[in-house]
Amino acid sequence: MKRIWDYGTSKPIQRVGIIFLAIGLFSLFFWVAKEDLSFSDLLDPYYLPRSSDSFLFHLFIYFIPLGLLMSWGYQILIKVKDWVLNGKPIKVDLKNKVKQRQPYIPPKKNLHFKNNQAAFEFASSIYNPDLLIGRNFFGIVREKCNSENEPCFFIIELAGSPEHIFVNGINDKYSELVSIGNIIYWGLNENFGEKRLLDIQAKGYILATLSPEFNPNDKTWIVRNNLTK
């Protein structure tokens, strides 16, 4: 019943048609009550309202068919209009016009990997690390570099390319939370291009450390430490 109701009331003009239909039904009810008629009597034109009767009792003759055409017959009217104006064949597919309830699809379970390296290998099969500013990249920390005169930085391998892509990563505030072997989100700051030093192709920021757990529903990794706060 809900599908039938939705089919006849989905457009504003269809809802106006429902109002006309209701007025027509009230008019019919009052006429039947006034004349003490059975509904079978209405099939005989003799029992229809006469010109001397109030206009209220005539409304059902016009409003009931008009309301039906404007509501549940609306799609047929559209097809007739297209046929008259554009020559399109009349074809009404009631099954497809009724909104179908979407089947419930249970969420997929998270993927758990035995260690960070296994997670990195999986990530390499689904990502393509085009070095564009504004994107976050999945990587794994391969080395940690300390210097007395410079801030600590990390050598990170990005997932996704048949060739190894290594970048620098820093996080001055939370560097103690980053260790060799961590999987991380990394954000690009500068692409060295042809000016790259050895195998380091870019530099950027370590945004988060991750757990080896992947959510296939929203395509994200479970964050262990958010390093942007």
C-alpha cells in the first residue's frame, strides 16, 4: 500500500490531485446521504444530481476523475503529453516508477593484518601515489635520522608504486610517537622533481600513525595517533 501511495503522491501536482479527489469523495458522500442512495444507484444516470441541486453535489462528477488523473494517472498524462508534443511512444512502466526499497547491505568487516609490513603490501596493491599537494598518502617509516643542528626527520616509503618512492617526513611536535616500522599517513609539502637528492623525491609531514586495520566500507585505515592536534 505504501508503494501505491508513494506512486500517486510523489509530485506536488499529484498531491493537489489528492485534494481534488478528497473533495469529490466528500461531495459524493453528501449526495448519497441526502438521497439515501446505494452506490449501485449511481450507475443509473437518473440518480445523478440535477441542475436544480446545489453545486456542492455536482463536484464529485468532476473532481473524482480529475483527482485520479492528477494523482495516480499523472504518469499517463506525461506520456500522452510527450506523444502529442514530441511523438514519443506511450509506454508506462509502473514497476520502475514506484520507488523500490533498497536492500539492506550489511557492512563489511574490517581487515586485520598480522603486522605493519603486511598492511603496507596490501596498501601497495590499491594505491597510486601521484605526488600532488593536498593529498594524504599511506607509507611506512623505514629510517629515523637525528641531527644535532636539524630537527629529527624520517625516511618514508610510500605504498602503491612498482618502483620504490621514498620521501622525507617530519613532525616536530610528536616525533617521539613515530618509530621505524610504523605505518603512517603522510602529507606532501614539496615535490623535488628533478632536484631530488638521491632517492628522496619529496618532503612533507607525518599526519598520523596507523594500526594495521583497514575499513573496506569507507576505504580508510584505523588511526592510532592523530599527530595534527
